[in-house]
Amino acid sequence: MQFDAVRWNLIKRIEILPIIVTICNFQMATVKTPEQKVILIGEYGVGKSSLFRRFTTNSFVTATDRTVTLGLDNYGKVFEVNGKPMKLQLWDTGGMERVASITSSYYKYSEAAILVFALDRPDTFHVLAQHLLDIVTYAENAKIFLCGNKYDLKSKIQVSDADMEGFSEQCRNLVSGIYKTSCKTGEGVPEMFRDIAKQLADSNKSRMELKAMEETSFHVETGVEAVERGGCSSC
């Protein structure tokens, strides 16, 4: 009788094993790459859509060949940070930055905001304070980055490094990074996005570690309970 009981328990465990393996494989397959929403902010014509195009297809289209389109657009790209994947989901206004109704939905759930201005147009730099206020109002938890675009126009640059540093200091160091890019040549664009991905990963590290600790604690407690139940059944 004792032998039959042991054999019966063994058969049941063998029958359950494929189910456990299937569940584990399903859980592994459904693990999602952390996704961070990043938005482009700035005046019309500073190159936000060109930055978006460099991010998505690593290409540049001149103003004469460009097709004007209106509407929000977004694209995700995965970066490897400290050996782990992280997806930046970049959003562009698509020429609708002046439409007030898109403000809340565009800013909502943003983890980062890139303030873009044209290095050859000081007027686009001097209005950044208002855009910064919008970010703080509608996306208060977003990290803020400053991007001086059109760096290829070296002889026409009118916004200096000192100007950008001064803006950062006036903003009480709310700006987490300053970059100079050229959508035409691609200079500085991939480096900027890689650095933003790294900074977002670093800022989220504590939260991820805390979540992992909570999940580990849950599994340990479940295992202890299972052992205790097993011990009682044998008594």
C-alpha cells in the first residue's frame, strides 16, 4: 500500500511537470523591456521632426524635399544599458506644437523631455523658459535635456556654450544634460539618445531593484509556505 501511494504521487508529479514548465516559459516570454516615453519640445522649425527622423531611420530630408504632415508620431528603439535592454519611445508633435488641445496627452506619462532649439536662431533659445514651465506643469517627473540643433552651421551659430550653461543654472539645475546635434550630418544625435537612455536607466535603478526585491521576497515566502505544508502533510 505504501509503495502504491509513493508511485501514485510520483505519477502525479510527472503529469504536473509539463504544466509547470509551460507556465515558466510563458512568464519568461512575457517579460517586457522597460519602456520610457521621451518627448521633443521646442519652437516650430528648430528640427524636432528631423531629430525624430534621425532617431527612426538615421536619415535626413531637406526642407525642399520634405512632405508636410500634421499629427503626433512616435517610434520605439531599444538601447542596451549596463547589459540590459531599455526602449526609448520618442514622440514628435508633427507640426502640431501650437495646438493647445494636444498638450496634456502629449506630455502625459513622459519620463524625459528634450528641449530643442536652433543654434543659429537665438529667438528659439530665449523662449525655452516657457517650454520648461510647460514640462514642469504637465510632466513634473520628467527628466529635462537641452539640445542645440543645427550644429553643422558652424559659422552661423549665435548661441554659445556659456549661454546654455547659464540657462541650466537659471533653471536651478533642472536640466540633466546639454547636447549639440546636427540632423543634417547626424553628428551628436546617437550619442545624445544613448546618454539619455543611460540616465533614465540610472534614475530608475532604485525603483527596479526595489521591485525585484519585492518579487524575490514573495517567491521566498511562497517557497517557505510550501515546505511547511509539505512538512505538515508528512506528520
